[in-house]
Amino acid sequence: NAGVTQTPKFQVLKTGQSMTLQCAQDMNHEYMSWYRQDPGMGLRLIHYSVGAGITDQGEVPNGYNVSRSTTEDFPLRLLSAAPSQTSVYFCASGTTYEQYFGPGTRLTVT
Amino acid sequence: AQSVTQLDSQVPVFEEAPVELRCNYSSSVSVYLFWYVQYPNQGLQLLLKYLSGSTLVKGINGFEAEFNKSQTSFHLRKPSVHISDTAEYFCAVSEGSGGSNYKLTFGKGTLLTVNP
């Protein structure tokens, strides 16, 4: 099992550009989520999904879109990148009792 | 809504010394509690979790934590640390029942630095 995979590992964007962060899991988990990590802020929930076709907003959803067409994949879209979205992004999948995190994507918006 | 407070942003200790990383939470409902570790430039790894039952929880790498409901705390302890324990540690909480028990609320993290 690969667990939770994320691509790319690093990305630099210019303000206003769009991109998609990819997340995939091979553990057949219904629950997947996206967090951003900023220095001194811990991790904050952006969006989550409890199954294919079902998504909902977390604590900091503005500027991000998600969709869940399959159990395995949960991409995060930045529609128009802003410097405030410079962060490390983590995808997670799991159950009520345990969640597994991917290695992260480090995004810089200039 | 829940919140998590990690009382120390940085904890420096010497190798083989004991360590305690403090975590307090607030919630109006029952909770599940977790400690995660993040090594430099890596993702998060689950150290241990409290779901129910015994309030003393043992995890990986010799860590343990004690759930104290009256003090709303879930402090992490290790009796003797190693250089390899240098990492950032995050306390997290989720609702223990109902529909929101997937969503984790994290503390801001405690950077543990183990010095030789």
C-alpha cells in the first residue's frame, strides 16, 4: 500500500494563477480532508469529504475548491492564487479513530 | 466547537531526561484525543490516541499520555528522550460521537528539541 500520496511536492505560483493539488489514497477510506499548515498556527481544516460526491467546508475554505468523484482521489483546486495561500498543504484519509497524512505539498505564491 | 491549547511552543531538553508536553482542550461534547508527531520536512504520524476506557494511553516510541477529564487535559510524556525524538508534536481533538468526529482540531504545536 502506498497510503496517502500527494503531488506535486513543491510548487511556485504567481498571483492569480490556478492549480490543482492532487491527493490519492489506496486504503478505501471514505473520509478524506485537506489541511494547511502555517508557522505557529498548527494545521487548519480547509475542506473534507465523507464519501464520493459529498464534500463540505472546514475552518478556512475561502479560495479553495474540492470535488470527490471517486473514493481514491480528492483534489484541491486554487482558483486564483494569492500570497496568503503560501503554505504547506496536507491531505489525510482515514476513519473516525485514525487518520493518515500524506507527505505534503509546499506551495509558494509570489 | 472545540479548541486545543498547547501550552509550550518550544521545549528544549537534554538526552535521557524526561519530558512532558502539555495539551488542554475545550469542548461541549465528549471527545477523542490524539497526539501526532512531525519530523522535519515530513507529514504527520499518529503517536497515540484516546477514544474511551483507560485514561492512560501508551503509544509508539515509548510515549504515553493521560486523559484527565476534570482538567480537560491530555499531556504527553516520555521518561527518557533520545536525540531522534526531536520533532514537532501536535495535540488534536475530534468530537467523540455524532457526525463531526472525523474533523480534527489541532493545537499550534510544540517543538521538542533534544540536546546531547
